Amino acid sequence: MPLAQSSECSEALKLTESLKRHKARIEQFLQHKLDDLPTNSPSLLAAMKHGLLQGGKRIRPYLVYATGSLTNTNEHDLDAPAAALECIHSYSLIHDDLPAMDDDDLRRGLPTVHKQFDEATAILAGDSLISLAFDILASHPYRQTQPASVLEMIKLLGKHSGYDGMCGGQALDLSYTDQSVDLQALEQMHKLKTGALISSAVMMASYCSDQFSESDRLHLANFARAIGLAFQVQDDILDVTGDTEVLGKPQGSDVAANKSTYVALLGLDKARQKADDLFHESLHALQQLPYDTRLLEAFASFVVQRNH
């Protein structure tokens, strides 16, 4: 095996092991958080667990841990932003699946929360996960992260999960259904809908360490922007080329709903080229950092090569 190929295989193996370890870590943390909640409403708590703990790639929490690893940040401190992000992401999926939004019956290979329970319980489960996210960030017993940095994380998550981030992007997505939009509008939508939380993962991790300079954070932000868009482009590609059983949701659901996607706008081949271009942009941003970024580079490769 050529040396370069051997090195790539080694980094891919390290990434696989790291993804597995941190997925287990964040799921254990989230399980404990939900188990510690009082049982005020058994059905609501069960719906929260169904929406939060039933699988998923845990990409956003992983980005928190991987970014923090650049400066050997204490993983105990990283648990809080990682968990908060996954709570926000999971709430968004619960609400996105509702009949008033994307009207999906399947998520992560299981019935969506409103199908497993009912619509009112699904709405409340999503609302409760939003509150839990900020409670985790505010009350976590940090060991090294300073209070001012915790406040920055709270501000960032509030901004990127609401009107000026994920919710604003979802509103654009709904408004663009059955519409023809240009590339600039499509990218703005996805920078908000998908990219904002991915940026939050990277930037929140940077606030857990006092070693990152403002210049470092600028390069990290450029990396997050590129990889966030690449993630969405690959999602659009998989909606056309993927398999329902592997995806964990109905293949072709975006096409059936006449959504605005990169594949619909550019065609499959150009969408794949777009993903590759964004991948190389993300690598260029990482190369500007004075750290060992091989794990994040392998993650970027994973994003544009994944099959679910």
C-alpha cells in the first residue's frame, strides 16, 4: 500500500474510533441528564427520550470534542456545549417532522415523535429540549471554562438556534418549497438552517479553551462555514442516491416535497463537485491553524463521503 494511502487509512481509522468513543460519551451524558429529571409527566419525558436518545450520528457534539482536542481542552467542560447542541438539534428534528412542517413519519429508522406519541406531546418535547439545552450550558460544573466564556456560549447558541440561525433557515426552506431559487439564496438558507449549529459546535468549543487566539477563531469559523455547507450538499445528494434503510428516513423525501436542493438546482454531478470544492475550502482553513488538525481533516472527508 502506498505511504499516502496508508496514512489516509490510519487517519480514517482514528476518526472511526474517535466518533464511536465520543458518541458513547455524549449519549451517556444525555441519558443521565434525562434520568435525573423529575417525572412530572411520564409521557412527555418518554417523548423527549425518544427524540433525543434514539440513535443519530451525533455530528455536532463530535465537532465540539474534535475542536477542543486541538488544544487538549478538558472533555468534562466540552460535555456541556456538546449536549446543549444535541438537545437543540433533536428538538429541531422533532418539530421539522410535524405535519405543519415536513410531515415525516420516519426518523432514524423509527417512528417520528408525533407518530409514536401525538402532535401536542411532540411540540412540548421539542420545547422542553430547548430549555434543557440552556439549562445544561448555564448549570454545568465547569472545571476550567470561565464564566465569561460560558456567557459567550449561551449567546452564541441563542443566536444560532433562533431567527438569525436555524429557525430562520427553516422558515426560508418552507418558503422556497415549490419555488425556483438561485444558488445565493439556497446557500444563505443552508448557512442558517444547517450551518449555524455546525458553526456553533466549533466556536463553542473554542470558548472552552483560553489557548485559541482571535485569528484561530477566524480560521475555525471559515472551516465551520465550509464544512456546514458541504454537509448539506451531501444530504441533498443522499436524498437522491441514498437508501431509505441506510438513511433512516424516506429516500427522495425532498424531491417528493419539491424542496429547493443543490441537486435540483445544479444537477447531481455539479452538486458533487460543489461538495468537493467546499471540502477543499475547509482543508485550506484548517491548514492556517498552528495545531495538529488531522482529526478534523478526516472528519471533513467523512462528511462528503458518508452514505447516511
